[in-house]
Amino acid sequence: MEREMEREMRDMNGLTEAEYMANYNPDNWRKPSVTADVVIVNELGEVLLVRRGGHPFIGLWAIPGGFSSYGERIEETAARELLEETNLSGISLRIIGVYSKPGRDPRDWTMTAAYLGRVHKSDVKPKAGDDAAKAAWWKIDPEMRTLRSEETLLHFEDLAFDHNDILDDVLKML
């Protein structure tokens, strides 16, 4: 009953909700693309990264993630992208935050919901897939804000997109 009364109410232009919705055009406002990124850490203080196999940032290391599909919940995007890029599934994920800094993605206005998953290294076998050329564990040095894998040393700022900001927030959570 109350919902029916709301629909009959008129706004400052004299429109009911039904009239307003009939004239509403969502294309009047530019919208950001939405992505999900997934930080996976293990008990050894390592983070799982993927080497980008395509543009932008081809060849750089990044947190696994990608674009949300139409009608997909962002949590579903996170799980799907993790599976597609690393072959990992069934990992409990919790939100780290939402990142929307202008220019974070050179392709367009893009915002991401970043998630954190914790695993035991022996329980998972990451394998690169989709647009990831490689998947590897990187030891985190929080004080130096660096990552080490085999003989390679990366600074957080060497990561693609704004993934350094996401890792900084992960370190605050851990």
C-alpha cells in the first residue's frame, strides 16, 4: 500500500514515478566501466600476481582481475576473473575497497572493487589463463614496499594500473 502511494506522488516537475521512468534515459550520464581485482595471499607472506599478456600494460605484473559482464554481481566478477586468469576457485573473498582514481586505467573511466582471499600455498596450483601470460607467487616486503620472485625485484609502483594502492591497503588489513 505504501509503495503504491509513493508511485502516485508527484515530483517537483509534476511527474509520477511511472511518468518519470517512462522518460528516463540512462544514456544522459556517462558511466564508468566496472572491474573486480582479487588479491590472493598465502601463509608465507606471498601474493599471487599475473603477468599481463595484452594491452594496456602488456608484460607488467598485476593483481588478477577484469571487467564485469552485464548483469553480473561484482562478487561473481571477482570469482570468475580469478578462475579465468589463475585457475583458482572456491576461495572465500572479502572486500578490500573500491578504487576509482581518475586515470587508473588508460582505456576509460574505470572503477574496481578489490577483494582479498587467503590460501595455503600447498592447497592451490595457480595456472595462467585468459589474458594472463604467467601467474607467480611474489614475496612481499611491507617495509620496503617491494615484491620478490626468484631473482626479480619489483617495487609496488612497478605494478600495472593502481595495484600498488590496493596492495598498500591489503598490508594495512593484514
